[in-house]
Amino acid sequence: MQIGKEMAIPSILKIGNGALGKIGGYLKAENLDQVVLFFGNGLIDMFGELVMNSLKEADVNVLEYNELDTVDIDDIITLAFAIPNKAKAVISIGGGKVIDAGKYAAFLRNLPFISVPTSSSSDGFSSASASLLVQGKRTSVPARLAYGIIVDTQVIRTAPEKFIYSGIGDMISKITALYDWIFEERAGCGEVNDFAVMIAKKAVNSFVRTPYESIKDELFLKELLDSLAMSGIANEIAGSSAPTSGSEHLISHALDKILEVPQLHGIQVGIATYIMAKVQDHRYIRVSTVLQDTGFWDYVATLHMKRSDFLKAIDMAPSIKPHRHTYLHEEKYREAAKKLVLEDEVLNRVLED
């Protein structure tokens, strides 16, 4: 008799200082000794020697490696079926583009995927979906949770601070996303998975309670990355992104459509989380404190983002996922959100007319 529900979790989870230089040993321990390696644009020069030496020392054979700078689904399909048949794993090292491309290529070939993010900008490195260009439009396509997640906190620390701020914004959004999911169930439009809620809630609570003096502190970065990784597992349990993506993400996706050059995903999401936490009247003091104390708001104030774009995005939000029923799917909450954009003291400081 089967007890419970089968679900995938990463077999390799290594987050810490110097993890990139130990990648060969991590793979060898899992018998992944024939691999294909994709680097983000410009990253072979930065990390290629370190990674190749680690793999060589562990007798892991690199069948092929190259830099990858496309998320066009047709390119990825071609790439996937050019992977040598003896490959045992696909490894992506870099940002969102190369992670999504490698993840989908591995999914198509039914190969283990090893996710090695070089920035903390979102939880995409741990998610079971990939954001690709399908007929010229950004589309989320199904993939599979990474077999392995390897994150070197020293690499994350040396990336531009905007990526850390983006990760902070994406992580804090689990507060409003979970509340949206519960709201949705009460409206009779969905069913909450309590185990997924528990995992996502533990992830965000662990992060927001982490003591730190700087956002580049080892403990802070490790907690941020651990929590982002746990978010992907919460989604795997739920079978959807509902535990980690609610009305705040709908605003960000709408901004992606409105803006000629959108900001980083987590930056948009972080601002939208503040808006929605106030609309929901749920933990907005905690959200505000994290965004203030980390310097998130000070960074946002330098971006010259427009108040009018957020007003349009709030109105557009329900159309992004019409099958859902978040707070923004009800007019009274959209009006409350727009009122905040126009009148809130913090938003008046960081947004422009």
C-alpha cells in the first residue's frame, strides 16, 4: 500500500562559501561522471577554470561546454537533442537565462539537472518551471525540480547588490502569496495544500528573522538562498506556484508587459509585496521593516519607476492569470491597491509621477 504522495526533492543541496570549487566531488558522489556544461554569457572567463579543475580532479568527464545566451524554445529544443547520448547530467552555471535553458533541455532529455546560480535574484534556480520565449512571448513552461542545487555564497556576495535586493523582494513575497492562496480557497476557487504552506511559511519566517549587519553577511546570504531553495520544494509539493506566487507576482508580470525595459523580477515583486501586504492587512509591518532595513527601498528610489505604471499593472493583474482568485481579482482590493500607490508615504518616496 502506498502511503502519502511521492514528490521530488533535490538529491544534492550545497549552499556555502567555496561550493563552486567542490562541484566535481558533489557530482562524483552521485555517479554523475559524464556531463554537459552550460555557462551564462561571459562566465567561462570568470569561473571556467575553477569548475573545470574541480571536475577533472573528481574524474568527471565534460562531454561539451559552451556559453548560452538564449531562452528561445526552438533554440533550446535543438540544443537538447544535440546533447550526447552518454551524458548523465546537464549543468547550468549563471543567471536566470542559462538556468531556465539548461533546465528545460535536461527535462526534454530526461536527464538530471544541476542548478548552479551565480546570483540570488529569485527562486527560479529551484523551481520546476522554466521561463522561455515561445513565439516571441515570455512563457512559463513545465520542467522538473533540479536534481542538484549548488550555490557558492562567495560568488553571490561578489555579484552586484541589485541581485541580492531582487532575491530579498522575491523571498518576502511568500508572505502575501500564501495569504492569497488561503483567500482563494475561502472564495471556493482553489484548495490549499497545508504541507506546502508549512514549507513556504517556514522558509520566509526563517529568512525574515535572520540577524545581520550587512546583506553580504555569510549567514544572511545562506538564509536567503536556503529559503529560496525551499520555495521551489513548496511549489513541487503543491503542484503549482501558488505557495510562492500571488497577487504581487501578477503585478510584476503585468509590469513586464507594460514596460519597455522591466526591472529585475524580484525588485518589482518586492514593491508589489509591500502594496499587497497593506491591502491584505497582513504582516505589512514585517514586510516594510525588511525592505527598509536591508536598503531595498534606497535602491528602488534610484530606479525612477513610475507610479502610473503600477496603477496600470494593478488593473491588468487579474488578466494575467484569470483562473486564479487572488485579492486583486476583486475590484475593491484593486481600488485599495491603487489608492496606496497614490497616497502611501513610502511609495511616494520611491515612485515618480
